Amino acid sequence: MKYLYLLLLASSVSSLFWEDFYRTLASENAERNLIYSPLSVDIMMGMVYMAAGGNTAQEFRNVFKLSENKSQVANSYRKLFAGIRSREKVLFLHIANRIYVNRKYRLVPEFNEVVRRAFKAKAKSIRLDGPVSASLIVNSWILNRTRGMIRNIVSPSDLNPDTSAFLVNAIYMKGQWVFDFQADQTHEADFQVSPDKIIQVKMMTLSASLFSADLEDLDAKVIELPYRNSTLSMRIFLPNRVDGLRKLEENIGLLKPNLQKNSVNVKLPKFKIESSVQLKGILEKLGIRDVFKPTADLKGLVLESGAKIDRIVQKAFLKVDERGAKASAATGVLIRPKKSIDNMKLPPMEFIADHPFSYVIHDHDVIYFRGHIVEPHW
Ligand SMILES: *[C@@H]1O[C@H](CO)[C@@H](O)[C@H](O)[C@H]1NC(C)=O
Ligand SMILES: *[C@@H]1O[C@H](CO)[C@@H](O)[C@H](O)[C@H]1NC(C)=O
Ligand SMILES: *[C@@H]1O[C@H](CO)[C@@H](O)[C@H](O)[C@H]1NC(C)=O
């Protein structure tokens, strides 16, 4: 899946890193719905690298294959943001990133100049002697920056006076499908969560000509649902077996699916997903360790030594319904493929997502979101 590598890291990091990352996350969250944003993890890591020196920075260079020249790295993130803006004609994506630093440390003034321009983020001093008021400050900032969509990214128990610094990232997107699902055909249907558990979901229906493929090697199918006014699309990987998700996600990275346009009859449950992931443990497993230790070198961020990153929290929100992710009330022109366009000989593919599936929201070179749905909630 070469074109699914991240832009910044596209030229540099092996896809192995992001595959390992997802595999770890997916297996830790095997029993529940999952959403995370590789794009945002990438941006946060780039931001921390700007502050890092010594062995701490060396680990980032090893794992993410970043250049030693930090202004070059900052430039590539500036380009990443510019690219995202120019590709999305309709405002689409809300990302909020911040590094909070315990007030007992003094921030290096130049740090914010660099990250504000290149990462659209900054470091902020915070009093941590009162965890309740500190969490209120963080949560209301995130709420504001995500226009009320993402709440309670941290709880008071996440913070304490000994915390030296933590990162928060919230991301949600709002889009509409090119091919709307037929709202009047959405109906209650069974969804097989596991071989012995069935729930009721609101099942949506669509018949359209979509990029799709039968993935025989993986015992699965894939379709691609494009978003309107953007280059983004959502790929849905559906195992043929009710309990096939785990095996599929273990092997999906090896796959280079060759998608062809074909008529597809889709059934997909409406779902909303909001989940919060703690990234420190996974990053440690994959080789980023020093930055979390008291010996961390963050001299680009704080004037004193002894500061480390204690937590990295990401919370993402996505809603999938007949009109797309987070439908707005605006009316648009419906574009439906005419039957006559599908002059293919193949019979339509039946894509019935009535059991757990995996998804990726991406464009040519950036993965915005990735995750799986085990039990759709609406
Ligand atoms: C670092 O990169 C910048 C911009 O890409 C360049 O102007 C500068 O000369 C480079 N510095 C070093 C030490 O290579
Ligand atoms: C977010 O905060 C700014 C000022 O900091 C304010 O003008 C704006 O109305 C707030 N937005 C929301 C959705 O609360
Ligand atoms: C979005 O796309 C639709 C057709 O898909 C078009 O009619 C509309 O003008 C586009 N809107 C913008 C803001 O580009």
C-alpha cells in the first residue's frame, strides 16, 4: 500500500513502522471500536523532535528517519499542512495539537516560533498543582478548537503535580460522500459482533460503481467510498468470516490491493466513534523511549533539565451516516452513477458489512484515520 504512507515520512520512514504501530493498537483494542490518526501522531512526533537533543533526538532520527537538519524537517511539515489545505476544497479537518508544560519549567521562547509556523501548534505553560482545574483548562481548549466535538480529552487523574509535560491531540473530520446512501432505505438489521453476539444496527444501503476488489489471499473484500470535494476516501476492508477481523488486520499491511471499478451493492451500518488512545506505550515498544525518561533531552523546549514527556493522548471522532462523515444540513447535488455506465460483465459485488470490519481514510499519500468497528453504535 505504497501510496498510503504518510507524506512527511513518505520519502523516509519504512511502512513497517506504521504497520507495526497499527497492528499493536489494533490488537490492544481487539474487542472495541478503534479510531486513530496516523497523520496526527506523525505531526506530534515532528513537533517533539524540534525540541529534542542528544540521544533523545537520535532515537527520533532512527525510528522516523528524520533529517539532522531541523529546519528541513520543519519545512516538510509546513508543506504537509499547505498540501492538506490545497487538497481539501471544503473545510474538512480540524486538528488541535498542544504541548502542555508544567509551570515549574520555563519555556524556551524560540520553540513556539518554530512550531507555530510549521506545526500550527504551540507549547503552553500550565499549573499542575490542581489537577481538576488543569484538566478543565485543557479540555475547554480542545472543545473550542474542535468546535464542540471533542470533550474530556484528559481527566484529573491523568495529571498530577509531578507531571512535567504532556501532549494532547484532537482530530475530527467532516465530509460528505460522493455517493450518498439512500436514506429512506436505512433499516434495522442484525450485526454479528462475534459468533455468539448479535446486535441491532441501522443498516444503510447503496448501489454504486465503486473501486473495489475481492481479496482472496486475505479472505476479505474491499471497497472505496470517495468523499465529495476532496481527494479523500474511506476504504472498508470486510473479512468474509464473522470472526476474521483479527487475522485480516495482521496481514493487511502486506497487501497491495488492485482496485477496479465495479458495481457494488453495499450494506454498511451507521456509526459514530470517538476513542481516545494513549500513545506512550506503543511508541516505547517501537523504539521511542528516551523522551519519556527523566534523562530526556528536551533543551529546545524548556530551559531547565529533568523535563520529560509523561503522556501523549489522542482523541478522534468520526461519524458515518448516509451523507458522509458528520453530515451537515446543507443540501447538495446528488450524483448517482447511471446504470448504463456500468456496462461491465461482472455481476455486482455484494458487500454486506454485518460483522466487524476495518477502515482507512486516506488520500494519495496521507492516512488521516485508521481503525476498526467491532460493534457499531449510533
Ligand atoms: C538546513 O536546511 C536549510 C533549509 O532546508 C538550509 O538552508 C540549511 O543550509 C541547512 N543547514 C545545514 C547545516 O545543512
Ligand atoms: C473559541 O474561543 C475563541 C476565543 O478564544 C472564541 O472567539 C470562540 O467563539 C470560541 N469558539 C467556540 C466554539 O467556543
Ligand atoms: C462540491 O462538489 C459538488 C459536486 O460534487 C459541486 O457541485 C460543488 O460546487 C462543490 N463545492 C465546492 C465548494 O467546491
